[in-house]
Amino acid sequence: MRKTLLRLFAVLLALGLLTSGYGVYRYQQFTRQPLAVPAEGYHLLVPPGASLGAVARRLGEAKVLAEPYLLRIMARLDGSAAQIKAGEYQLPPGTTPRRLLQILVNGEVVQHSLTIVEGWTFQQLLQAVRSHPMLTQTLADADPQAVMEALAEPGTHPEGWFYPDTYRFPRGTSDVEFLRRAYRVMQQRLAAEWEKRAEGLPLKSPY
């Protein structure tokens, strides 16, 4: 009940500010004015459960956002205050407060990449996965068969089952998620090629 009253008060206060001539002018100016993002961009990490207020305060402390309270007012007025998503963001120069909210609500997080090189052995693939700083490691001590069990493919020999390509993913993606994705892509590609195979080839399976 208390939280509801506080929210109602915040909205009423915002409306009160905006009904004044100066409030309308200042608010409109705020929405259009780019944030003080440096030339190289600003790296913003929003942890799970973080509120928009906490994000606004952090940006204010970093001197990127001049008036954090106006961002909170904007988000309350358009209903996006509770819709921001956790993740890693890179804000480019020229980002306005409205664009900032759009980025956070849409979850436009930074995408990292890892390339599976054609011809790699499974051990080389595991080494690359285990050394990638943006992948969450859950298979550090797993042997090949334990890895395949984690992918719900017990008893499958891992060699040759991961499609060579460059994969993009957000920070915090698990090693299992990454490997499962490459495994599924290989299955899909093999199935498509198997359907198009010429008749009479001495092949008994897609593998």
C-alpha cells in the first residue's frame, strides 16, 4: 500500500512540475539533449534486479546524466520504469534520455563473439570456450562425455558435431548454451544436406 501511494505521489509530483511553464520547457529540453557520453562511448552494466532509479543514480554519479530525477519522471510517465532489462550496454555518443530508455527496455545488450574454426578438434573447441572471458563457465573440469551429457546427448562422440562459424552472444551466456547452439546448427545443416544428397552414395548417415 505504501509503495503504491509513493508511486502515485511521484506521478502527481511529475505532473505538477510539467504543468508549470518552466517545467514543460525543462522537461522537453531534457528529452532532446544528448547525455554526456564520452567519444569512446559509455559502458553500463545493469545487474539483475536493478531499478531504473539505481541506474539513473549511477549515471548521475558518473556525470553522464545531468538530472537523474527527470529520467525517472520520463520513465514513469511512459510506463517503462519497471521494464528495463539487466545486461551489459555500450552507450554511444549522442544518446538522448529517450533513446537510453529504449535501449534498456529493448535489452539492446553488447554482443560478444567466438569463432569455431573449421578443422578444430573438440579439445581445441573446449579450450577456446573455457578461455573466453564473457562465457559463464560450468564445464571447467568436464571430460568430453560429461560435456555431451550436459548437452542432453549422452553417448554421442563429440568430434565433428559443432558447426564452424562465428557466434555472437551476450555477456553471461553459459558454456553449455554456446555449445548447444553450435551443436544444433550442425544438426540442422547436416539434415538439410542429407536431404539433398545424390542417390547411390555409400553413406549410411548424415554423420
